[in-house]
Amino acid sequence: MLFNSVGSMFYLVCQWLTTVLVVQLSSYADAGNLSLAASITNVFYTISTFGIRIFQVSDIENKYSTSFYVTTRLVTCLASLVLCTGFVLLNASYSVEQMLCIIIYMAFRLSESFVDVLQGIQQKEQRMDYIAISFIIRGILLLSSFCLVLHFTGSLLLAITAMAVLTMLVVLLFDVFVSQSLSRFRIQLNLKALKEILLECLPLMLTSLLMNSVVSIPRYFLEQIEGNQILGIYSSVATPAVIMQTACTLIYNPLITVFSECYSKRDRKGYLSLFAKAILALTAVGAVIFIGAAIFGKWGLHLLFGDGILPYVYLLIPVLVTTMMIAITYYFNMLLTISRRLKSILVANVVSSLIALCVSYPLIRAFGMDGVNYTLYLSMGANILIMVCIWIIDQKKQFGSVQP
């Protein structure tokens, strides 16, 4: 957990700093374009990962081989790149520069998608130190290349291209090598088996797609209604919240295998003890971040973005609330994936996405940037309520009566 937390947090901070420094090195317009690229590619990144990471790590009986997990990821990465490119080219509202930024940013996201399956191998082999090393190297390269290229060329497109190329090189030269040393794999294209695993994990992919869509939908409408500069301002205020979400996921993601073993062995005491400790840790992290934001939020945002951000500091706490709700949703998604309640998770996220789709436009038209937060309160609140109910029912079936 420590290795994973240090590496992931370092990488996250480096990636987050690009969203901060783009304002300092360029403009809010470029910040908006960067945020637009991130929001749009989130959807297609989800297709590329297909929700398989938790399934892979919790596959303690090795139903599918390492080679097959890697091959499947390559297929889904290619498919997501084609779909993303098609979506961008068909969207006439984007400028040529915006189109290219989105497509190249998608290439960058594919380096993260491919390394994800390799890190699944490393996690199952209890070598998360390799994961930390990869995160740190990629974080340094993406931040330095992005800032240097943007500073000397003034081109957001070239800056995104530089970080995409360098991070992919690290994945190919480091992560592939160490993963091969832990568990030998090769490209193994079996169409029948590929269809089987994709169909089995389809609810996971759709769930991940919908979970990302819930966040992307209101931001998409904000850009369409208010323009990319307002989106850039909202995204700038929201950037610290990403640290909170990642800090929460770092608590429970390394515990997937342990949760799986307790669930499989019907170890009720061990499972619930782990569940309670994770909830307490999430609460502690949330409390620290909320207190820090209340005391230092205005000062921090002013330091990062200057006087222009001060009228929008009020958005920080509401954004942190939505982020905590998203983190809780991911937690219960992980638990229900372990128990293979995939269709139930999908239902919860369909409801959440439909709510976001229905209320985003009217709320943003009425309340501007606040409408994004109101949308997430409603959609993620419904998601959490449904998944908690499903979890309680599942635990009663697996362990007997459970008090959550």
C-alpha cells in the first residue's frame, strides 16, 4: 500500500500540476482546452481499460492467463483510439487545434491504460515497488516535458505530444520488462476467448463508462453553454479535488486481493474488519482535506492562479463534497465487483447517468458553474444509495445478517 500510495500520489501531483501551470505558462483558454481533452478522453479511456483491472487482480483462481489479459488490453486500447478519433472528427463544434489536442491526449491516456494491465500483474505478484518506480519516472517526465515545451513553443498541442511520447516509452522500456520478469506473457489472440472475457466484463466497462460520464456530462454542457474559458476556471478550482479522490482510492485499491480472499473464504470477521478500517481511513482523509481546504483553500488557489481565481474560491468546498461522493461510489463499486454483482452495479450507474443527463443542462443554465456541483450531488447521491442497498443484500447472502 505504501509503495502504491507514494508512486500514485507523486504521479497524480505531477499530472495535476500540468493543469495548474498551463494557466501560468499560457492562458485560461488553454486550460479549458486541456480540461476538455481530459473530459472527453475519460470516456474513451474507460473503454480502453474495460473495467478489467479489479476483475484481473481479484481473479485469484486464474480463470484467464496473464497473456490473455495483456492481449485483451491491446485490443481495447486500439478500439478506444479509433472511437475517440471518430467522435472528435464528427464533432463540428471543435476547432482543428482542439481536435488534435484531444486525439494526442488520448494517446497519452492509452499509455496509462496499457500500464494498468501490467501493474495488475505486478500487484498480483506482490511487487508494487515496481509500480511506484514507474509512476515516479512517468510523473517527472510528463511534468517536465509538458512545461518545457509549452514554455518554449507556446503550443499546448506540442506539450501534450511530448508528454505522450515520453510516458509511452517508459511503459514499453520499463513496465513491460519487469512484468515479463514476474509472469511471462505473449500476445495471444484467441477470438473466442476474447469474446468471452469481453462479454463477462462488459458490465464493468459500461459501469466505468457511466461513472466517468457522470463527471464528464456536466462539464461538457458547461463548455457548450459558457465556453472553454469558464470551463478552464471551474477545472482550475477543481484540480485540488483530484488529489482527494486519488488519496481515497489509494486506501482501498491495494486491498482488492485481500477483500477477495476474505469474501471467497466466507471470512465474515476479516471482511467486515477490513471494510470498517477502510471506511475510517476514508473518513480521516476526507476530514483532513476538508479542514485544510477551509483554512488554506483561498490562499492556495490565489498562490496557484493569481487574483483572477478569487471570485470563484467558493466553489472549492462544494467540489470537494462531490469528489468525496465519487470516491465512496468507487469504493462500493470495488466491493460489488469482488462479489461479481456486475449487473447490479450497472443498474446503479445507469440511474446516476440518466439523472446527470437530464438535469445538467437546466441546472447549468440556471446556476452556471454551481450547476455542475448540483448535478453531481443528485446523480452520485442516487448511485451511492443504490449500491449501499445492494451491498447490504449481498453481505446477508454471503455471510448472514450484517450490520453495515
